[in-house]
Amino acid sequence: MGKFKVMHAPQQAVLAHRPASPIPAEPASKMTQTTDTDVLIVGAGPVGLVTALMIAKQGIRVTVLEASHEVIQSPRAMAYGVAAVEVLESAGIAQECRDTGLGDADYIRWITVDGKVIAKIPRPQARYDPVICGQHLVAAIILKHLEPYPHAKVIFNHKLVNLKDHGDSVTAVCDTPDGQKEFTGKYLVGADGARSTVRKLIGCTFEGFTYDKMVVATNVHYPFQEHGFSFAQFIVHPEHFALVTPSSVWLTCRLQKSTDMAYGAVHTEKTPP
């Protein structure tokens, strides 16, 4: 069992403790630019970036490695749970996220496809006001707040392919447009999503099952509230279930199991500003 330490990150981060079945290392001659830091974070989504911001504020060196060339722009969940809002408050960015986002929900409704109200409940009360803001917008806010910290770096186009356990540190091996590079830190945080490469490399399981439906999120430019829609509502229907908010629509659709549509083909366009 490896000995390098783990870093506890806000919700959904994977904690790296030991590479399982590591990919064979490339010859030393092919490795370039080893960067030493205190904490490595894999994934530049809101979880990885807010973790980096909170670490940077403590004067700790941190480097975020992201496989994509930019923050992912496709529509994703925009309502944050109570625990996540508390983290955004601790990071000092919650109010800016509220100002950038959609404001407060009045109540949540469940309706039929023809608009008849089945049920509605007031917005649950919590210690802090809710945050409803697109993840790409939250990420942009965090990146701005990271700028004053020279010891914090966010590097794009760096795809994690291997981890090396040194006992008291860990090295992340990344494929980049300029060849393979290594980054070594005392800690490593896996915040690279549901299909986490970190999780796979350390042999951490993610057991469960997959529904035979796919949830499709899309941004639709339409004056929903002028046509009787409230801040948030679920359309209840066995085939046409949907969540509609003022800025987006989440649809649940049934795909034939024989479909060969690639996951990435579902969302390829950027979210409008």
C-alpha cells in the first residue's frame, strides 16, 4: 500500500492513495518539464477549482491539470446543494455566483405536459441563500479569483495517463500537445468527474447500474415565464419527463440499447453567454 497522503476535497472528489496496475512508465528521455508543487488536482471543474482556490488562500502551492483545452462549456446541473453552497461561501465566491446566476427560486412545481399543476412546494430554507449558476460560469468566477495567487496554476490540455507512487509524494504523468510531462506533488486530488481517470488508476471501484435512459441537458432561448412557467418545474410524464428552468431544459429520453451514438456527440456546442 502506498504511503503518500490524501487531500480531502469538497463533494465528488476522488482521493488518490495508490496507483493500481500502473501504466508502464515511458523511458526517461521522453519525459520533460517535471513540476514540483504541494498539491496536484486533476480536473478543472467547479470541484477541482474551488479546492484549488481554498488551498491557494492558505499559501499552499497548487497545480490543476485539465484534459480539455478550456473549462467545459456544455450545459450541466446549475443548482447547488446546501453542502456545496457552504463550500462556495467558505471560498468567498457564493454571492458573486448568485449575482451571475439566476437568482432565488420561489417554489418548485410538478406539472403535466399540458401545464396542470400536480403539486408545488416553497423553496426549502437553509442557512445560506441558494446558488443557481451554470458550472462554466462558476468556474470562470473561480479562475478570476485564482489570478492573484502566483503559487496557483491551472494548466489545460494536460490529460492524465498514469500515476507514480513515491511513498511520500505522487507523480502525475500527462499527455500534452508538447509531449508527455510529469508533475510531482505531496498530495493529489482526483476531481475529474464520474468517469475519473484517477479513480481507475488507483483501482477505486464505482459500483452501481446504468438506467436505460439518457438525460439530455440543453439551453433553449424561449420566454418560458411568459407562458406560465415558474422558476423551476418538473413535467411528469412516462415518456416526456423534463425539468424546465428559465434558462435551460433537461429532458429524459429513451434510447434504443442498440444505438451507437457516442456520448460526446450529445453535447458539442458551447453554451451561449
